[in-house]
Amino acid sequence: MEGVTVSTANTQDERRGPRVIIAEDSVLLRSGMARLLEDSGVEIVAAVGDADALITAVAEYPDVDLCLIDIRMPPTYSEEGIQAAVKIRETHPEVAVLLLSQHVVSRYAADLLGGGASKVGYLLKDRVADIEDFLTVLRRVADGGAAIDPEVVSQLLSRHRDRALERLTPREGEVLEVMAQGLNNAGIADRLTITERAVEKHIRSIFTKLDLGQDDHDHRRVQAVLRYLRGADRD
């Protein structure tokens, strides 16, 4: 499993695993994830089955590092998990959230990422194939980084309606999509079979057309990805 890194953070102290709350309505999955994480040095402070219990648990354990959240939970099994994640990020911004889902839910994606591309992860369950990779992503997000599954990005990008984005050339759109997958300039050049100099030129043009101002380069890369996500969220 390869997550999209839209921001990075310092490595967590390996002497202490992250403290995690699990929110998953299936008792079997909840118990299995708890056992797996505990065997890997993660401390499970609570394991709950619905969004209300998740909010209560975060209030009880405000020093938790990360909430591992299934997007679809009781009572409607639609968007309770991601709604709870947005609320947690608003009320407890120091708590990271890592969403797991069978499907891409775009309605609240921009709200979740709009406060800054940090302490947020969004993975599709059926693409979590390697346990070590999953644990790496979990620790990265708990440390303050962010990871979005490439399939999530791909589906969100396909729905965008941002007129500024429509000014991008087809090649600039390709560069931005690959940039959203966490690749550096060398990686983008290799993926698209173009030179790094051409990649730099395209990125400068993207920043100009999206009117991203004069912030530092890394911040503008993140903002370019968020523009795509916000555009998708209006659909």
C-alpha cells in the first residue's frame, strides 16, 4: 500500500508507540485491529463502535495521539465517521485522524484537510495489503504527517469543478495529479518521462494559474493539492 504524502513531520520517538482510539462498528474487526496494533507496540486507549462513543472517548482521553476511524458507522452507515473526524480536528487539533473506508466519500474531504495538510490520513480498506506499510502510515499521521490513498486522490480529482484548475494544460494537470501522490520533482519526471527542468517549469505555471501567492514552495505544493480536493467537495 502506497499512501500519498501531502505533508511530513518529525519521526515519533520509537521508544513509545502512539496512543490510539479505534472506532469501528464491527466487533470482530475492532478486536482484530486492536490486537494487531498492540502486538506492534501501539497503545489502545479505547475501542468504540459508533461516532458518538468516539467523540466521548476523545473527550475522556484528550492526550490520545490518533483516532483510527471507519467512515461508515451506526446509525445510518453513511458518513458518521468522517463527520466525527472533522469535529475532532476542529475541537482537538492536536489529535490525528486516520480514516478507513470501502469507498471514497468526498463531501467532507475538504473540511477535513482545509485546516492544513497535517495529522490526517485517508486509506481504502481493500488497498491495505501490507501490515508494515499500514503501521508506517499510522505512525506518520500520528507524528503530524498526512497520507491520502492514491485512489482517493484519483477519484476526487476526477470530480473537480474549479475553474482555475480548468486553465491548466493537460500536461500541467498530469504533473499536479502525480504531485498529489507525494512524488518529488525527480519522481514526477520519471513517472511522466520528462526532464526535471520541465517539471519545475510546469509547477511554476501551476502555482501562477492557481494564484497560490509567494508562500514557500512546499506549502504551495500542498495548497495545490487542496485546491483539487476542495473543488471535488463542491460536487
